[in-house]
Amino acid sequence: MAQILAMCGSPKTRIIEEVPVRARVASGFSRFIGFTTTEQWVYDRGWGRFPAVLNFHDGKLRRIEYLPYRSGAR
């Protein structure tokens, strides 16, 4: 996260959530084992380029997506 902030600056939008984590047990059911922190950063990349959405789980970048529309125009 620190490297991305250093290279790209602050995101236009930042959403932080704590989501429950479940694990499957031997009987086939799942049980609650704790929480994880997820963050979603949205970068406006300028005219003619779609916004980029970076998804982090526990401080590690997991996915980069590009929105097919301008985030403010929808």
C-alpha cells in the first residue's frame, strides 16, 4: 500500500470495511474465525481513461479493475 501511495498519490475514493472470515470444518459446515480488513481505492486516471479500482485484503493488493464508466457520471 505504501508503494502505491508513493507512486500514484492519494486515491479519489477510499472504502475500508471489516468482513467476517469463515472456515470449513470436517463436517462440511463453516464456522466464524475472525475478521479481515478490505480496502477499495478508486483512482481517476484522467480524460479518456477509465477509473482504476484497487482492492486490498489485509494490506496486500489482490486485484486491479477498470470501471467501464466515469465514477462521477453514473
